[in-house]
Amino acid sequence: MKLIALSGSLRHGSFNTKLAHEAARLAPEDVHVTVETIHGIPLYDADAEVQEGLPERVTALKNAIMAADGLLLVTPEYNNSIPGVFKNAIDWLSRPDADIKRVFGGRPVALTGASPGGFGTILSQNAWLPVFRTLKVNFWSGGRLLVSRAQGAFGESGTLANPATEEQLKTFMAGFAAFIRMAQPEP
Ligand code: FNR
């Protein structure tokens, strides 16, 4: 099984990008997770879309998502909601083009996130739900993982410092993989 873990932060040293890498490390053995970021995606501009089509980076990410069995969004929280840069990326990715009409409809999607606060992106995660409904993703709500106090959650090498959080992430990834297997039984 192939998954994409998309981090919604541009920050060097991002907790969410670290969490995406940890999701890859702690996924079940037969699940290969590729970490992607939103670097290189311009601000959405409907005129540019009409004149130039989708930006190269958007097309590349759409292709990567199409080739995967599921998508894990790793979201920061800004002002108790979705960071604009991440929403902008998803807005671009939701646009149809001649090759790939839609990448989100029916696609298994899971959500996690990390923040230095005590509530670990709970409001940002909730804010994604109406977006997922509109995009008609196949959202996995069977697990919830909020990494709070993120400044202390990762060690020097970027791995999760607390074995209990590691275990939670392992369980989360196994649950998402099982959900995808149920949704798309292998031939
Ligand atoms: C934040 N941050 C933040 N954190 C949080 O838990 N709840 C919040 O509402 C906000 N609001 C907020 C607004 C803005 C404009 C910024 C720039 C930041 C802090 C945020 O969680 C922190 O910067 C994280 O480090 C962002 O994630 P990455 O970049 O480390 O992945």
C-alpha cells in the first residue's frame, strides 16, 4: 500500500513535517509513506489558472496523490483554524485539468497535526471537516491524533520523544491502513 503524508507547513524545522516523517517511519511494514510538502505552490489565482493551467508543482502533487492509495494530511493550526497556506494548496489540488479531473472524491483521507499549544490542533482538525465534505473525500474518523506541546514532543533527530505518542501514531497508521484495505479490497 502506498500513502502520501502531506505536511501543511513551509517552516524549516516544522513540527508537522516531523510528524509526517514519523508517520512514515511508524506505518505498518507493508505501507510505504512518501512525505510531501506544499513548497512551490503559488497563491491560487483564477486568472493564472485560465491562462497557464495548473502550476507544475500542483500537477506533480496531483499525480502523486492519484498514484497513492490514501492521503494523510498533517495540519498545523493558525488562529484556531486551517493555515491559509495549507488551504491554498488543497484549493489548487482540487482544481480539475485535462489529465486529472479530481483527486479527492472518494479518496481515503486521514488527518493529524502538531502544535506547541495544549490542544494539539484540535480546532484546525475540526475546521477541515466541512472542506472534506465538500471535496467528498472518504474521511477516516476512526482515530484521532493530536500532538500537543510539540516543542518537547520531538527529540534532536526529529523522532517522537515519548514512546506513548509513538505507540499512538503506530496505532493511528495501522487503523488508517486497515480502513483503506476495507475500502479497497485487494483483487
Ligand atoms: C499560530 N500557532 C497556533 N498554535 C495553536 O495551537 N493554535 C493556534 O490557534 C495558533 N495560531 C497561530 C497563528 C499564527 C498566525 C501562527 C504563525 C502560529 C502556533 C503554531 O502552532 C506554531 O507556529 C507551529 O509551530 C506551526 O506548525 P509547524 O510550522 O511547526 O509545523
